[in-house]
Amino acid sequence: MTKFKFQIASDIVRDGLGVELLDAENNVVAEVFRCDRDHTIVVNTFGNDILIQAIRQLLECASVRLDPFEDGTSLDQAR
């Protein structure tokens, strides 16, 4: 099984915060991005095939690390 790790990345252009899934070579292969401007959450795999176990771990990590939005709104209220 491929080893994955996570990192948190701030993006001022997109006005938000993301949890990125990195492969063994430290390439970003997927992300969950929280946009503070419009209260949306998007999952992007950048066209990569990702194992379901890795996606589950990414979503779990994101639900903890990205909550709440910058203004205090819970992720449960995302659009």
C-alpha cells in the first residue's frame, strides 16, 4: 500500500485553507479545500486515482483540521 501524509496549506488567492494528501514523493495528489469567502468545501483529486482508504483518512483529517470556517461558522453549515 502506498504511504501517504497530510499537510495544511493556506491559500490567500482562493481565501481559504486546505488539507493536502501527499504521496511518497511529496506530490500533492488530492486536497480538501475550505473557502472562507463563500463557505464551501471542495474535494479535488487533480485527476488522480486515490484509494478509498486514503480518501477516508483525508476527509477525517479535514473535518478536524478545517473546522470551523475563519468566521467561526461550523463546517456542517457549508454550502
